[in-house]
Amino acid sequence: YKGGAERDEMLEEFNEDQLRVLEEEDAAAQKIQTKYRGHLAKKKVEEKRAEKNAAEGAQAPPEGTAEQHRAATKIQAQFRGMQGRKKALDREYELHQQEALKALEQQKTDEAGK
């Protein structure tokens, strides 16, 4: 890499303690660079996902705490349960109406036949 020969010359002049400090600094720098590159990669993925979702007309992922998510899920479940029970009652009411209409029609045909 750039300046490699100069660095090698400098390293020859350092004692062991100084070399250990340089190695620790290099390791720390590598760790920082790795974390930063990971951060950039995650950010890039999130941006692409947001672009894709925007193109598809999807909503952004929900924000909030885990407790808020659990509360929202519970509210949604209760609402969906209420909707389901209402739909079942509506179907039952419709069936009763159809049965009543059939019974009336049958009663009219029986009376007309007498």
C-alpha cells in the first residue's frame, strides 16, 4: 500500500512497547473501519428497501417500542375478532331471513292448494 516502505523503516526504529501500541492502534482502526463499513452497508440496504417499498406503494416499517407493538397487535386482534363475530351474526340473520321467506312461500302455496 501507499507508504509501505516508509512505514517499514519507521517500525525498525521502534521498541517492542511502541510496536505493541501501534498494533493496538491498527487493530482499533480496523475495527472502527469495519463497523463504519457495516453501518454504510446497512444504510444502503435500508435505502434500497425504502425505494422498493415506495415504488410498490408499501408503507414504511412501523416505528415504536415493543410494548407499543404488542398493544397495537392486541387492539387489531380485538377489532378483527369483533368484525368476525359481527360477520357471523350477519350471516346467521341472513339465513334466518331466508328460512322465514321459504316458510312464508311454502305457507302461501299450501293455502293456494286448499
